[in-house]
Amino acid sequence: MIVGGVRCHTGMEILESDDGTPIAYQRTGSGPALVLVVGAFCDRTSTASLTSLLAPHFTVYEYDRRGRGDSGAGGEYAVEREIEDLAAVVAAAGGSALGFGHSSGAILALEAAACGVPLTRLALYEPPYTAPPGSAGDDTMLDAVRARLAAGDPDGAAEAFMTGAGAPPEQVAGARQSPWWPRMRALAPTLVHDLVLCNRGVVPRERLAKVAVPTLALSGGESPPWAARACADVAAAVHGARTRVLAGQTHGAADDVLAPVLVDWFLS
């Protein structure tokens, strides 16, 4: 349906990834195709308010990464399967697309572009390469989350993730009492996916050197030091990549701050 020259929400659609896993997605807006790739504790509904600001400029594709929302879980997790999922969404978008990824979704977009998925221009918000400079990283968070999930404790898995990401005890306790906790609990099994993508927190420089499209790495001015450092390291690995700091923003940048930056980058 067209309203004011903008194509409105088309409703959920389902495609099949290479391994047969159903992947749910939806299209909103009109203009060049733009795929949004979400991070931890998120599914395709998480970007609704951002999409409303982008839809006048782009046909925005929001999708449920495997194991989330209306998408299937598939078999044993592998980054390669998530790359295939994203490639299938890009194919559904017409064969090529712009890409915006947040947090672990930014890493997924980078890995996909490095493998040749036709993402023609990338914007990334705080890919969580959090390992200290010179460190080989570690799997402490991943091991903790896996242990709690293996024990049948998704609440504990979500808590372990938040604690490992630096959330203080009072913030974790507040989250458990919030109306969003059941959703976070339901998405806890996919935290393994996010953490595997993060490559022990270390930038995979050789792989990212294969990214051959214009890339903008964004961080928030109020975010922890790792965020700007990660963006600088991505820019050092990806030829011609740029960085930008959004003043006053944290890991969850305000949509009305982020959207104009994305519009300017993708349409420049």
C-alpha cells in the first residue's frame, strides 16, 4: 500500500536459507534496499522506531536472525549459516542492498561483506570487539552463557551476558524486574550466536581486509572506551573505512540521532 508516496509495511514474509531454515522478514518504505541487522536481545521488531525514520528514504528490510522471533533455529550454530541467512535476505531485496548493523549485528554484516554478500555500503554501530589492545581475547562470557543454558537456566544466561558486558548488579536486578525481561529470557539461547560472532572480542583483521565496500563505523561519545577503539580497529582493517563519534550517545543510540547520519551516509 502507498501512503504519501511511501510504501507501507508489507507484513511478515518467509524465505528459506540455504540449509532450509525459515527466515522471517518484513519490508517497509520505498527507495534503495537497506537491510537492518540487529544485535543481542533483539529481533526484527526492535528496530521499528528507527525504521519509521528511514522508510521515507529506503525500502527497509528487518529480519529475525535465526533462533529469534518467527525464524527457525536451524541446527548447530555456525557463523556461516548466519551469513547465508543474511545473503538470502539480500537476495529477497533484489540481489544487493545497503546494510546497517548494530553491535553483534555489525559484526555479522562485516563478516557477510567479507564473504562477498552483495552489501554495497555498510554502516556499523559499535561492533563489540571488546578485547584490550594486544589481547588474544577469551571465551569467559561465552562459557558462562553456555553453562547456564545447559543447566536449563535462561534467566541465568541472560544475567551472565549482562554482567560480562559490564552491567552493574543493580542494572541487572532492574532488568529482571522490568517488563522486557520475559523477552530477554526468551532470546537468551541466541546470546551464544552473538558471542561466537564476536571472535573472542578480537578484530579479525585478515578477514575484514576482504571487505571492499564503503564502510562507516560509528560509536557513541558516552560509550565505554572499547567502542571507539573497536571502530578505529575496524577502520584500520577495512580499506577506506571511516569512523564517526555521535556525541552524547551510548551503545543504544537515539533513533533521531542515528537516522540522519545513516541517511546522509547511504545517500551521499
